[in-house]
Amino acid sequence: MTQIHIKEDGSRYLNRDLSWIEFNLRVLHEAQDPTTPLLEKAKFLSIVSSNLDEFMSVRVAGIQDQIRAGYAKKDFTGYTPAGLYKRLVSRISKMVQAQYRTYRDIMRQLTKEHIQFLKYEDLNATQRKSMECYYHDIIFPVLTPMAVDQSRPFPLVHNQFVYLAVVLKRDGDSPEEEPYFAVVQIPSNLSRFVPLPQHSNSKKQSFILIEELIKHHIQTLFSGYIPLAVHEFRVTRNADLAIDEEGAEDLLEEIEKELRKRRWGAPVRLEVQKGFHPYALELLQDEFEIKDSVFEIDGPLDLTFLRHFTGAVKGSSKLRYPQDEPPYPQEFEESEDFFEMLKERDVLMYHPYECFDALTDFIVQASEDPHVMAIKMTLYRVSGNSPLIQALADAAESGKQVTVVVELKARFDEERNIAWARKLEKAGCHVVYGLVGLKTHAKILLIVRQEGPDLKRYVHVGTGNYNDITARLYTDIGLFTTHPSIGEDASELFNLITGYSAVHDWQSLTLAPGNMHNKLASLIERESEHARSGRPARIIAKMNSLSNQEMIDDLYTASQDGVNIDLIIRGVCCLRPGVEGLSDRINVRSIVDRFLEHSRIYYFENGGQPEVWISSADWMTRNLTRRIELMCPVYDQAARNMVIQILRLSLADNVKAKQLIPNGKYERIVNDLPSCRSQFAALDISTWKKPEIPTSI
């Protein structure tokens, strides 16, 4: 095979963090798309903000740490930390400007629909009287003005909370005298927006932001002083946890300790309201030691409040996506006994197009079944009021052997998972926190049942979290199976996590960090061999992110060997497609739409004998080397056909899909084929749940 040599300047690869910026721009485009319902636009704008918050507090924070440490080596995409940081700040600044232009446009459109945010001076007499009462009765008692002077040091400013910077003077102070300075936290335990009273026959829905009320009444906090300026600011801190798992006697306590430290993480970003007082800005920059990561915001800080706002607007169904109730999987409606149904065939569920309740009902039935001996499950992210937790607790209290692997290190869900771990332990479950140095990201449920003289294993493997809330928002696949080798491997997996089990000779499952990387490499190489021999060769991989250099190089090699490769990657992609002689046969597309594309599916043509795998793992270094991940084959013919049809829908999308071009940008896919919006098509379950469809794409 002829090797393609490209100058060692990173041009073979796209940078991970710059690729993430492109992904968040695609989310922003949904807020700008004229076909997106208006309140859904506001929701997408909220997602842009929350995505950026996490990116700044983790990825950008890590780059800043490297710069402070004097690290100047280029990464495999050709960037030094300093060079990358400079480019990221520039790109983020432009994205934020576009975000707030979009915000103002959405507000104008909402006003036309009689939904509006008002300034205090725009309130009528009735509204002012109501807001006066609300401020004095509800807001004022929880406010704490914090002065900064020689006797009172700068207070702790919490991560990603909105504050007011207040510049003051006293009567009689000369203009040359240094002003006084104080900060006021906008209460995080009160709604960011307040509904305003309207006439009974009015169609309007009016709101005011809580900071508007506080600004107008700021004098009530500083009697005897004259406010010169009152502006909002917000600090983002380094939120990554540095956990010493080896030295921790109690991992749960160690994580709780680190969570408390998160409040004092190094400042990464300072956001200030447009027109911010220069004296206050200088004080903040000195205090937080931030010079070049200051973002001036032309609008309200922290647009994540829009997610809650869209739920507070009454009526206006035309401004939202249709609220469809996902149907219960038809296979389980045919038989109320999950175990009897699964003895006959495997069952594939596709969320959010089918109801997640079936999984909870399965565990409930298992908890009540006298023949069930044990239930074992991994939990990475669960909802705030998860019915699964109660079902597992009930199973333990009824005498079942219940083992739950709870990942305490799931970023930003640590506190919730600690609470669930304690509840499960109290109910009598065996709670395990996984292996030192590895996050348990695999999604698997194992139920062991006594059936006559034998034990039978029932397994559920998923691509997404066991979370009933996100199962309505994310696209994920779950496979119920009784395949013997999958069941045996599932038992070995839990033994590996909970005990001292030796390395297992896996029959069906593929694990990271054990053999997944090598397995994927061998599957890709097998396609290359088929192509070189003139047999059908194709790879289709659907995932969230692709950033592992070795996996990218393997795909480049396969492309050069004649393998046709379609990658469906929602987020980060470091592979550069369509480069002559390197990646001619590789196409990369991203779908950003109503639901978050989250399922991981890997298809290999295998010379006309296709193999399909579902997985919890993206092709990122962290997934392949630092997490316990799972890849499971889909053996059942009908279930495999359904997965193939799901891939077909994604590849047919020419409405919301965008194609990655060699320069790292994304373009709309335009063709003469019939219009296909894959997510809306999947709402009609008959489009993918067809056991009889052909087995090859």
C-alpha cells in the first residue's frame, strides 16, 4: 500500500477543541433556523450556553493549566497550548456575539407573539406595585451586600453564579476620590425571571428578570451611599476534579471533599455586562487574575435560564415541537411477562421513540419474581427522581442479591450519584464504586433467574445512561437479550468490576480498556482485506466524538485500501475527510436536531456478511484507555435489521444533516433525493422497526 505523507504541521488532523466550537455553532444554528419553533429556538440558545460553560470550565481550564506550567509541546493536530488558547478565545468571542444577536432576534419574535421581557421603567402601575411587593417580601430578605475594603476582603465568588458589581460614592465625595465597591449575588434559589400581572383579557405574557428588580432597588442595600454603576458579572472556574483514588481510604468522602474545592477553582473566564464600569472591571481582573479571557456581553448573562423560561410560557403550542408520547415497545405489550417474551427473541428499543418505562417495569417484575436470584447494574447518570433507584431498592428489600456499580466521578453529577449510592446501600444493595483510575461508563443490566435446574441470564445493554429524563431527549439504543455468551460475559464483567477476577477470554462482549481498541483495529483491517480482495467492504460508524489518533489513522489506511466509510458524528471529529490520497472514501456527517444524537453503532460489511455492534464508547482516547466501556454484537437477525434501518435513516437525512468538509467547516447536505429528516421519520416506528428489511446497507 502506498503511504501518503503530509507535512508534519497537523494538517492530517482537525483539532479537537476547535472541532467542538464547530459543534456548538451547529447547535446555535438550530436557534437561528427559521423552521425551528420559536420557544425551541430559545431552548437551543440555552444549550449553547450550558455547553460553553462546561467547555470553559474543563477543556479551556486544562489548556490554561498547561500554559501556566510552561508546557509548549505541540499536540498531534499541530497546536501548542498557547497557540490553541489564543485561537479558541477568538472563536469563542465571535460565537458569543452571534449567540446574543440571536437572543435579541428571538426576543423580538417573541414580542410579536405577545411574550415579552420588560425593563422596570416599562412596567405599568399595577405591575410596579406587584413587583414592589415581590422585591420587599421575597427578594430583599435573601440578599447580602458584600463590601470590599481594607477591613473586608473580596468575598468568594461562586462558579457560574450571576453577581452585581456596585460602584458607590458618598454625598460630598470629590470626583477624584476612589469610589466604594461591593458585590451582590443574584439569588440562585429564586427564579431568574418573574411573571408580571396582566389584565384578564390580555393575550400578553410579560416577565421581568430578577436582576432588573434588584438593580432598581439597589439603594435599599446601601443607604447613605449613591450608586454610580450597577452591572452584572459572572466567573467561570476550573471545575475538573483532582481525585487521589489510590490514596483515598473512602472514595465517596474523597469526592465530596473535592466537590467542595470546586468552589475555589482557578478563574477561567470573566463575563461582564456591556458598559461595565472600568473601575469595577479593573478590580475584578486583579482579583481573579484574568487579563485576556474577559467577555463583554450585550444582554443578560447566563442564558441557561431560557430552558426553564420556555416551560413557564403558557399555551403557545405552535411555538413548540409537538409533544408526542412515546409508545410502549410493542413486543412487551404482546406479553406482560418480560421473561417469557425474551425467551422467544431479543428485543431492541430505540429511545426516545419508544418508552423507557419498559426497562423500569422489567426491574420491577424481576424484584417481585420469586425465581430471580440476582440483579446487577451499572449506573453512570440517573435522573433526580429516578424510578430505577426505587425499583432496585425494592428488589434488595425483597431479598434479591442486588449489586449496583455507581460511578461517583460522572462529571457534574457527582453529588447526585453520592446521594443515590447512600440510598441504595441503606436499602441493602451492594454498592460498588468501580475500579481505581477508571470511570465505569458501560451501560449494562444483568438479571439471573432460576428456571428449573438451570440459571438463565437476561441482559440489557444500552448506548446511553439509565436515565428516564434523558431517555426522552437523547437518541439511544437498548438491547434485551438472553444470548448465552453475552450473558456469561456479563457475569464476568461484574466479577471483574466488583472482585479480583482474572482477565477473561471474552466470547461476545468487547471491553475497554482491555481489548476494545485492538478489536476495532482488527475489524477495520478486516474490511481493508475484503476491499483488497475485491469483496464488499464498508464501515459505518455512528458516535458522539472521534478524536483518537490511532483510530483515525486506521480509518485513513482503510480508505486508501478501498473501503467506503461513512461516519455519523454528532460532535467532535479530528479526522479530516475528503483529502485526496488520504481520506477520499471517507464521508463525515453530523445531525443536530430536536433530540440529542447519542447512540453509538458500528457496522462492518464483512464481505457481504454484515456485523453490527452497539456500544457505550466513542472513539476517543479517554473511552478506549481510561473508562470501562462495552461493545456488544447484535446477533439477532431482526434486531440487527432494525439497527441497520436506523443507520439508513441517518444517512438519508438531507434536512438536518451537515457534512464535514476538509477545512473543518460543516455544510448543509443538498441533493435531489426526497426530503428526509431522520428524527421525524423515526417517530413513525414502522420506518425502522421492520424485522424483514434487507440485512445490508
